[in-house]
Amino acid sequence: MTEPDKPGFDRRLLPPMLLGSVLNPINSTIISVALVPIGAALGAPPAETAWLVSALYLATALGQPIVGRLIDIYGPRRPFLLSTGLVGLAGVVGTLAPNLGVLIVARVLLGFGTCAGYPAAMALLRSEATRTGRDSPGGVLTALAVANQTIAVVGPLLGGVLIAAGGWRTTFALNVPLAVVAVVLGLWRMPKSDDSPQRGGLAARLDLPGMGLFAAMLVSLLLFLMNLHLRDWYLLVIAVVLGTGFVVRELRATTPFIDLRVLGGNLPLVATYARALVAYVVAYAFLYGFSQWSEEGYGLTPFHAGLVQVPMFLLAIGVSVFAGRRAGVRGKLLVGAIGQIAACLLMLTLTDASPLWTLLLLALIFGVPQGLNNLALQNSVYFQADPARTASSAGLLRTFAYIGSMVASSATAASFGQHADTGGLHHLTWIMLGSGVVYLLVTVFDRTLGRVAASG
């Protein structure tokens, strides 16, 4: 029996941890096969339905580190319950939405509502590791990574099934029962926090000015990334100015929202965030771009477009479980990087006349990085971050990942324009390939990875 598997971790925490953490990836991916039916129903081209993707990532990238900081201060229970309850409301709004604008509002609500699940799970892992004296809860870390990764991959298939059964609105309605179950599990299983800070010290502990500057900076940056064009240069300038103000504020704050001194001295963690950004450019450009092309450019139904990705789902599960039993992250990251590049090279050969088996082979190859990258990045943050800021550090990992997702969404919209054709797919693939090469280089030259002894 290995140390991470010794008795001690409270297994009753697993259901709310796992369900809460998968609410975001399931909503991130299930929409991929719904974009075309939504566009057809509401008369919106791909360049407009891309906002359904961007809106969720904008809200989530902004909310994750903020909610994570609240969890670091208050404990996971209250932020988890409030945030997850918002998921149910978003499900109702999306199900009844009369137009694209209201659907985008629902996706924003989903983004904020799913912010607490992952930071709460990481905070619970840290508190249980402290309570039991196990510094490497590898089995639980692996379960968390496998749940997030496999749910993310099965999302397109689930979306296809729901759309076939009841139309695209069912992909929003699904959130109502999921939220109810998550809230009940949170009330039942999550421990109550003993930390009850006085109102007078709340603003100082939260660093509200720092949060405000961070939020404004991130919104400006992501709005620029959503629609890359020279006419929007002012958004990038605003982001730089606000970012400078944020740095000055955080370096002077007694209790900063993001401790830049600690982060600046933790270059391995910074490198992990950089890897997350480029990894998600590749992963989500494939998820959204390939799904749209397989429907519009290749002619598959939403259900069959999801079904094509089943090999990725199955292999990602197996790879995650297999790799989760082995120590270290460097090997996982290197194999994941090579898998991304190999898949991109195969994507460049696809046409609307390609045999179906090449699409299945592509999905199979992508299963390797899907199963490895998220696992390795998550474990890296767990062991590299300041233990007192585990939740906010985990939230910041998701922020960088969703900035990458925003780049992927923008690149997908720019590559396809009004129609997801093969030329647009190849244009998108070159962007993915460049990102994959950057991911590989950042990993190869990071000599600190050998010291990350994560057993998940």
C-alpha cells in the first residue's frame, strides 16, 4: 500500500468535490456540438455563436482566482454553495432564452457559477493532507484529474445525445438537476469552516482594490483576445495600463489578492501557468474547431460529431489512470506535448473527402495529451503553490487555462468566419501547431520539473 492510498482521507468529501469540479468542464465542452444547432435556430453565424464560448471563459477566468481567494479565507463550503446555486439559475435562463443575447447572459452566469468547484476541491485536498499528514494525496488528485478530463471529453457525446433527444435547449436544462445535486451534497458532506472574520477586516483581507484592478485588466485583455483586430488596439493598451496599476498595488498591499512577490520568486509555478495557457489553446481549438468542422465541413450530425470523439474519451481515461499511478510530471508533460504535435500534423491532412477512420484516429491521438496534460498541470500546481493559497493558486491555473481557451475561441472564429470549412480548419491547425511547439519548448527547458514529486 503506497502512502497516498493509506486510510485517512475522508472519502465522503469526494462526491461534492468531483461533481463541483466537473460543472465547468461539462459546460465548456457540451456547447461544442450545440453551436451549429443554436446558430441555425437563432440565425447566428459561427462568428456570433463563438460568444457563447467566450462569455463563459471570460466569467470563469475572472472569477476563479477571486472565488479561490474567498475559499482560502472562508473555507470551501459557503463559496461552493453560493456559486453552485448560480449554476441552476443559469440553467433555467438558458433553457428559456428567446435569443442569442440572453443565451450569452446564461453562459456568463454559468461561468461565475462554476468558479468554486475546482478551487474548493483543491482546498479540501490540502486541508485533508494537513489533517492526515499525507503530503501526497495522489489517488485523490488522480481521481479529480480523471473526472475533469473525462467529463470534458465526454461532453460532446453527451451534448449530441441531449440534442438528438430534445434539442439544444437540453444542454442548458441539464444544469438544473446537476446544481441541485451539487448543493445537496455540499450541504451534507462539506465541513463548516471555523473561520469567521469580522466585517471590519474583510475588505483588507480580500484586497478589493487589487481584485478590481485584476478584473478590469482581465476583461480588457480578454475582450481584445475575443476578436483580434488592429482596430481594437486600445483594449490592449488599457490592459497594460491596468496591469501596471495592479502590479504596483499588489507589491504595496499588506495582504495582496495575488502575492506577486511570492509568485515572482516561484518561477516553476509561473512556468506551469504558461504551459496551461498554450496547452488549452491546442485542446480547445481542437474541441471547438474540429467539432464545428466535422458538422459543417464534413457533414456529420451533432450526435455523430460527438460520437467521433469517443476514442479520445476512452483513451484519455486509460492514460490518466495509468499515468496517475506514477510519480513525477516531466514525462507526462513531454509525452503530452508530442501527442499534441502529432495530432496537429494529422489534422493538416484532413479534407471533406477524408475517410471516417482518419477522424477517429485523430480523436484517438488527441486522447493522449488530453489524458496527461491536465493531470500533470494540476499536480504541478498542488506541489508548487504556497499551501496557504492553494485555492487561489488553483483558480489562477484555470485563469491562465481559460485565457488560452479564449485565444482558441478567437482563433476558431477568425479561421472559420461564416462557415466551418476545410481551409479554415487548416488555418486553425497551424495556430494549434505553433502553440504545441511552444508547450514542448517550455517543458524541455524547465529543469525544475524533475523535483516535482507528485505521485498523481
